[in-house]
Amino acid sequence: MSNRKLGRESAHRNLMLRNMATDLLRHGRIETTIAKAKEARRVTEKMITLGKRDELHARRQAMSYLTDETVVKQLFDEIGPKYAERNGGYTRIMKKGPRKGDNSEMAIIELV
């Protein structure tokens, strides 16, 4: 098993991760549960690696996954060149503590 199921069916899980990756690239940081943050990290780091390769095929691959065209432009124009010299480790997960209500462990995931 290579990924977490997160208590959702596969279509819902995939769309949720696409939205989380898009929002993380748009805003730079998001707050979520630890399990979701760890899965969002996998997806987002792959997108940033695509952003480092400024070629048409990589741009089309990113467009097929991310849900917003302006975020893809931002990925290739700003974020990709920013991490050009870095070999992985583009995100940071910081534990925040339990959420009020269901006591779920929360985390903040942000771009380094």
C-alpha cells in the first residue's frame, strides 16, 4: 500500500489531494490534519519538481493535475525557479496540536 486512504473513496481522495496541492501552491501554507498533510506533501513536491523543468510537456502534466490555470503559471514562473538549486524537500510540516471538537492532530504544511 503506497498511500493513505484517509477514510474516503478513491475519487474523493484524489480530488481532495488535487485541491490541497493547488491551495498550497497558491497560498504557500495550509492547515490540515497530519495524515492529509503527509499525503499533500507527496503530491506537491512532485508538482514543484515539474515546475523546475520549464518545458511544454511538464506544463501540460501540471495542468492535468492542478485545478487552477493561474496556479500552474505561478508554479512555472515563480515557484519552480525559486527551487531550481534545491534537490527535494520543498515543504515543511509543523505539528500544531489537537483540534477542538474531535481532538484530531492538526498540522501546518508550508513551502520552505
